[in-house]
Amino acid sequence: MGSAAEVAAASSDLMVRWAAQALEPGYPHELGSAWRHRSAVAVFAPRLNRADRVVHAGDEDDVVALLEEISPALSGQKVRFLARAPLAARVAERVGLEVLATFGWMHLDAEPPRAPAPGAEWLTEADVPDIDALLRRANPGSYLFPDDPGAVRWAGIRDADGTPVSVAGDSWPAPGIRYISGVATHPAHRGRGLSTRLCTFLTRELAAHGDVVLMADEDNEPALRVYRGLGYRYTPISASRC
């Protein structure tokens, strides 16, 4: 398969379809690859969201056969395999992978929120230094920073001086799918609902372009409450390696 459209025709799995952005012209790294075996689809996406990833879905037996078939093409590369948690665990056991972590894939499974989001707006290039400084203070482990080639644009809420104190990024877009990452609020401004307002704004804006998705740690209960309250559904996923 050579395009995101072909992947979408072969699999309804949103995470697989999101990874298929690596097949499209304009992808910010080297182009990826995609394969199919019966119900199974796997997409290799180089440096997607900070890692070389093989995202896969399908019936267990078909996925195992497909991964065994494509293993020579991946030989020597430090890839992270990504799939829904139950499938990932069973496949890892059968093909000799190590499950590294389980976390959440969330997608908007409701009408976009209509609640007001006062103060939330799209930020500008002039705000980049402040966005970077805020992320390094409030969310240093973020998978998205302004210099990331997957960052498309940033939304934020400013304080009285005009400095962004809550930010979130529109990033790593695939055809018909938009991905939220880099969510952070300054410690001195937490507890005021800024992240909820900002994610309300960003979700509503991005839903106009298709499905909206994000990833979240399974133990980050405050963030999960916000996302679930906006209509996102949680699906456990696991990352594995050889």
C-alpha cells in the first residue's frame, strides 16, 4: 500500500490511519511503508511522535503472520510497535517482543463541545519562545515542542500581561485526522479550568477537519477527566520493542 487512502480503505483503525501520514508527500521525515495480510495492516512511520513506529491492527493470527513477513524490512531498526493493548500483548508473546508501556489512545466520540472557551485563541510565531519556556517548566516530558517538525500550530490562553499560561498543539496531522499534543498549564495558573477551556477550543476547531485524537497516560486522572468530559473515548494501547 502506498498511500493513506489505501490504508484507510484496508483498515478502520484510527491509529493505523493516523500513522499512514508517513506515506504522504509533505511528511516531515523520510517516507514510511505499509503492508497488508488478510485483515492485518501495519504501517511503518519513521520518527512519528519522537519514535520510529510500526502501528498495526487486525486479527491476531493475521498480524503475527504479517509481522513475521515484514521483519526483514525492519531488521536493524529500533522500532516501537504500537497496537491496542490486548492485541499487543498477545502478539508480543508470539513473536518475541517486549511490552514497554500501556497508555491511552483517545478519540472524539461525540459531537464537538459547544461550551464557550473564553480567552482561548490561536497563538502566533511571536509566541514561540514563551510556548517553549512554558512547556519546559510545566511539562518537560512533552512529546511536542515548537521546534518539532510535527507541530502545525499552537493554541493558548494568555495572562493579563499577554503571556501564554496554557498551551496545546495541533500536530502530526493525517488525512482526515488531527492530533492534539503538548498540553501544558503554568503551575501558578492550575486549578482554574484553563486546560479544559483550551482543549474545548482546540477540539472544536480541529473537529472541522475530521476525527480528533490524542494520547494520555493511564494514571493521569486530571487529564483523563478533562478529555472524557469533552467526549473523548479511552482505548488502552501498548508499545513494544524487539
